[in-house]
Amino acid sequence: MPIATLREVLKNTRENHFAVGAFDTMDHAFTEGILAAAEETQTPVILAAGDFPGPDYSNFLPYLVDRISRTSVPVCLHFDHGGSFEACARAIRAGFSSVMIDGSALSFSENIALTKRVVEMAHACHVDVEGEVGHVGANAGSVESRRDDSWYTEPEAAAEFFEKTSVDALAVAIGTAHGVYKEAPKIDFERLRAIRSRVSVPLVMHGASGLSDEDFHRAVENGMCKINAFTNLTLAVTSRIADDMPSLISPLQMSHEISLKMTAYSKQEVLRHIRLFETEKIHERSRA
């Protein structure tokens, strides 16, 4: 199936109160687990690769583009946390169908100017754009951001940002942060509802790894359409593999088994998130 756009995979999310997961990947084994979960549930998925240290993307990205073309479900290839106009341009040339330009650390006017420039370039190439207003900070272990400060998204600012940039999705800050939380985050659902009432495009949650199941359900019900998941997935998968290590005897067995287990465990975690986000149940209803 051809690579889907962000707008295609997020279609009807707001109206039907479900979200689509965006799962960052840095290797083949994790990628296979994400796609296996999406194909088993026959739900759309967002496969993300970030603008942060990772694999040799010059070799990894052609694999992702080819692998997505052989899936049976809509898959968006999303460039996560693009830090500059040039980074987003490189991602578009590489084959991404969606890019995030993260100007949230800039002043409001500078963020608008940068995001609008990226939108104009991306839309000319039939590529969708996610922007961010407000700032989702970083806890320990974050690879997406090095900043430890954060500030909430103001509903009026979100409306102005969308109007002036024409982004296809908007990441907002309502109390989450990237990385591992020291204590449970306090999510401002009233703020989310206010933003939702002023902005018509899908809203995006970053820093969702420390949320409870109830937090996820409330976030989706109140307007979140795309939810990024990375830290909690990698921690869960690596913890289970570490528990299995004593049973892996030889180096050859270890290398082979770790790869297989990473795919299997990542699939299980992605399946859990697909169900948390109501993607499977509601997507089946929207297809009926």
C-alpha cells in the first residue's frame, strides 16, 4: 500500500473520538513489531523517525519506505521533531509523507514564521505538517528534547497559530513532558477542551509515556487525535528482554533471539496502545 499522509490516517479521529498512535522506531526489529500490530488489527498507524541521534538514516529510511509499501494498512511515515527548515526539507526528499517542525522553543512570532515556511514547502510537495505551540518539556531519558522547561498552550494562541500557519496537525502542551516522569503528570483536560473548541485540525500529544489508562481515555475523549509513544514502549520491551537474558545461552542464540523477542514484545506493546487509544474499536465502526 502506498505511504499514507498524516491527514489520511487521522481522518475521522475527532468526530469518532479515537486516536492514532505515532510510534518512533530506530531499528528493523521494532519496526516489524509496530507494523505487525497494525496489520493484525487492520488499523492505521504512524511510523515515526526522529530528528535526533539514531541509526544511519541514509540506509534505514529506504528500508522503511520499501517496508511500508508492502503493508496492508495505511501507514504514515512521519518525521518527528524536525528542528529546522533544512531538516524538514531533507526528510521530504527522503520520502517522509509528514514532517513535524518544532519551533516551540522560539518566540511565538518566530515559531509562526518558521512553521508557515515549512508548510508552504511541504504542501507544495503533497506532504503534511505538524506544528507545536506551547512547549512540551523533557524529563530524564528524553531523546526528543534537551530542554527541561515547559509551558502550557494558551487556547487563543493555538487558534492564532493554526490560522496563520495552516498546519495539518497541532501538538499542544497540557501537562505532559518527554521522557521518564518522576511523579504522575497532572493533565489539564479543561485546557484541552478549550483548545479543541478553537482548533479544527487534529491535536497531538507528546510526552505521553507516564500517563495512566484513564488519562489516555480522557485525552482521546476530549480531543487528542494523535498520541506519540516512545519511552514507555522501549522501556517495556527492553525490560522484558533483560528478564529473558539468563535463558539465552550462546552468543549466536542471543543475537537471534533478542531480535525475535524485540519484534514480539514491541508488537504486544503497540497492540496495547492501539486498544488504549480506541483505534481498533472505533476504526472498525467507521469502516462499517
